[in-house]
Amino acid sequence: MEFNFARAFEKLGPSLLNGIGTVVYVTILGFLFAFIFAMILAVGTLSKNKLLVRILGVFIEIIRGTPLLVQFFYIYYVVPLLLNAIAGLFGLNTNIQLEAITCGAMGFAINYGCYMTEVIRSAIVSIDLGQREAGLALGFTEKQVLFRFIIPPALRNSIPVFGNYLVMMIKDTSLLSMITVQELLLRTKTFASQTFLTVEAYTILALVYLVISLPLSQLCKILERKLRKV
């Protein structure tokens, strides 16, 4: 069997460059909303309202207990049907459809947000109670103490973990091909099926993911070492 990596790279390269743009866009958007969602859930799980804590706990377990790919399918295929059904109850004839890339960002936000919730919650709980007492002694309210004296150092301690989640999210963008997002994997599958350069195409794809992920992984390790010295 003869391989033609030069031809595969020449033909597939421009398409993968466009795919990288899609991957970066979905990752940044998904990670940003995942962080915001995780912050809200983390603060909620620390609430004194036991009913709220239980509801959030059940929701988090449901999300963490189901595969990310299934959640993508559910958001892309099922959620529009449910929205149209609900609209129909009010006599509205709608045809709500969600863009695949939007569903991908939503899926990442919900799934990774639930995993990051525990990271943030644990980091908040690990902060010395002395900081809380000092803040209250200075006349700050509980809410002000939480957002000024507890959450900032907690988030700083969690930065390395967030970095690892970011790398994982980049690799998980390959799942978006299942809901028709034109990311790296779908572009490679299309190219391989048209040219039969299967070995070359998927080898190049693997290298592209490595080129994206390895520098980020190393950056996370460097950041973690620096934070330990602080």
C-alpha cells in the first residue's frame, strides 16, 4: 500500500484550517458559558435552602450520569420538538429549530458546567474560614464576603483544573460531527470518503488535535507550577 500524505495535506489542509476556526469558536463559547453556569450552580449548592440544594444536586447527577453525545442529540433533536409542543399548547404554530453549532455550545455549557461546579464548590469550601470572619468583622455582608474574599482565591486555586477541562473540551468537539457541525472530524470523514486517502486523512487529523492540545496541556502544567509557588 502506498501513502500520499503530501496530496492529502494539500487537499485537506485548507478545510481543516476552517474546521479549527469552528473548534475554537465552539470551545471558547462553550467554556465561557460553562464557567458562568458552574458559578451559578456552585453558589446555589452552598445555599441554606435545602430544597434548592437537592434540586440542583439531582440535576447535576442527571447531567453527569448521561453521555455528552446523548446530550448533544437531545438538545439538537428533542428540545426543538418539546418547544414546538409547548407552543402548540398555547395555540401557536411554530417550527423552532436550533443551529447545530448553537446546540454544541449549549451542550458543552451544561455538561462541563456541571463538572466544573464541583471544582468551584470544593475550592470555595476549602478557603480558610478566617477570611470569612475577617470580612464580616470589617462590616461586609455575607454576599460581599463571598464574592470579595472567598470566590477570588478559590477561582485562582482552580485555574489548573479549568485548563484541563478546556483541553478536554477541545478534544470533545469531535463529537459535534454527529450533529452535523462542520468541525475537524466531519471534514476529515468527508474527505476520506471522497478520496479514499483514509490513512493519510485520519493521521493528519490526529496530528492537528495534538498540535492544538499539547501546547495547551503544557501551558496548564506551567501555570500550575507557578501557582504553587504563590
